Amino acid sequence: MRIRPVSAVTCALLGMTTLFLATPAKAAAPAAARTRVPVAIGHRGVPVQAPENTLAAVDRAARLGIRWVENDVQRTKDGALIVMHDTTLNRTTDVEKRFPGRAPWRISDFTLAEIEKLDAGSWYDRRFAGERVPTLKRYLQRVDRHRQRLLLEVKAPELYPGIERQLVTELRRAGWLDRGHVRNDLVVQSFSAASLKTFHGLRKDVKTGFLGAPKVSELGAYAKFADQINPNHRSVTAAWVRAVHAVKGPHGRKLEVSAWTVDDGDRAVDLARMGVDYIISNAPHVVEEALAEEDDDYGPAFSPLSFLYDL
Ligand code: G3P
Ligand code: CA
């Protein structure tokens, strides 16, 4: 999925491989476990550098060269889809100051016009004062403008009946359900299997991800409606990843694994060795750097030429 420049070291190794493969002894060498490093996904953008789930966070990801961003989608009192993680507004905006009598400040108790008055940047840093809570529509436009890709989480769908159908409508209107976006640029994920099943039923072509770490015996059931199984990184083992990869999803391809939330380079490398496909991170640039270093070192976990280390 990610295209990397081919280095001189790579060319040299490829040349050596051609020579070694020509000998019978090397033909019997075991194939390496993987040929691709995981892709880093910016969790709510790059929240170590900009307020989470804002357009500024998307811009920051773009500036760092981060191709994939993750977000959280919820619905206002008057039915607008917006991007925010918590189901209440008070942690990431100045709502307590602006609407002091409206505790507990649930998103679903506020209209879009009210939410658009809020400052979603000052809590994070004065430099981001005046940043707004984005509508999904504006968020999609910004991600598109940067030619980025989106892991869209339907957050707390049990609070917003019918949000899956509404999401389909908004994605279509924003141009995100055309062939190119569906093939390359979009995954819809949720902790709610019911919501994901509903979404999959409405748009079978769109890739979906279930947030959680089901038992191996349950994977077949999830594979009916989910292309990815996306666990907390602490529950990941190499054997579990192998079991997930052994199952085919609704589009006939092996299930993928996106692990969250990993901000430490060494841990990212460990997960890569276990075979995960994506790593969701608050510091995706740190993860990318750690993985690239490992890749450049031609560590046994990454290189299709790993048998050369046994020579
Ligand atoms: O994408 C995975 C992660 O976002 C799930 O947890 O609480 O950050 O939405 P949360
Ligand atoms: Ca999320």
C-alpha cells in the first residue's frame, strides 16, 4: 500500500538474492513471514501536536506525511454529523464557560449552531484558539484536499439510532463512495458489531473494521461483516494475528489487523514483528520513523530476504 523509494542497499541485496536463489541449497530456504511493514494511522489526527479530531490535527498529519488519519463521528441534537471523541463536549471545548447551565454537556443535547460557537483549540494550547469542532462534511473535504485516507469510527452508535444510514448519505454526498475512495481511502470501524453489521448491510463494498479482540473461535462470525479486526495493542500476540490472517473477510481477502494506540517506537516494532497490518498512534510520525529504521536495517521481521541472515 505504501510505496517506498528503493535504496542502493535494496538493489545490492536483490542482486545477491538472484545469485543465491540460483543454487539448490537456497531454493530450500524458508520464506520470510512478511514482506511489508505496517502502516501508521494518526489517531484523531496527531494529538501530540494539535487538538484531537480537528482540521488542524488533519493538517498536522498531512505536514508530517501521514497518509491515514482516524476520527470519531457523532450526531448533534438537530441531526448533524460532527467529529468528536467524547460523547460530551466539556473535555475538548470551552462549553462549560459558554453554556454553564447545560451540564453534562452531551453532544446530543446541543444543536450544530451551538457547537459551532465553541472553541475546540484553546484547551490544548493558545496557538490553536478559535479552532472549531468540524462537521463530518468539512472534515472529509479537508482529508480529501490532502489526499489522505480515513479510518472513520462510528462512536457510541447506540446513542444515535439510524446513524449508519445517515453516514452512507453523507459519505455519498461528499464523494467518498466513488470507486477510488471505496477501494483505497476509507475504512469504517466501530466497537459495536450491531452497528457495523447495519453499515455493511447498507454498503457492502466499503471496508469495515471491528474494534476489539474476539476469540479465535469467534473470528468466522465477525468475518461476515468486517474486513479488519482492530484490537487494543496489549491483547495482540503473534499467534492471534496469524489466526486473524487465516480467515477471509466479506470481500474474499484475509482479515487485517489495526492495533491501537501505540506511541512508542519499540512497541511498534514488536507489533510489526507479530505481523499487524496497521498501527494507530497519537504520534504516527514516531511510529513511522521506528518502523522505517527497522526496515532499513533489514531486520528478520521485515525482509523477504531474511534467510540471508542465516548465511
Ligand atoms: O481507532 C482505535 C481507537 O480510536 C479506539 O478507541 O476510544 O480512542 O476511540 P478510542
Ligand atoms: Ca476512535
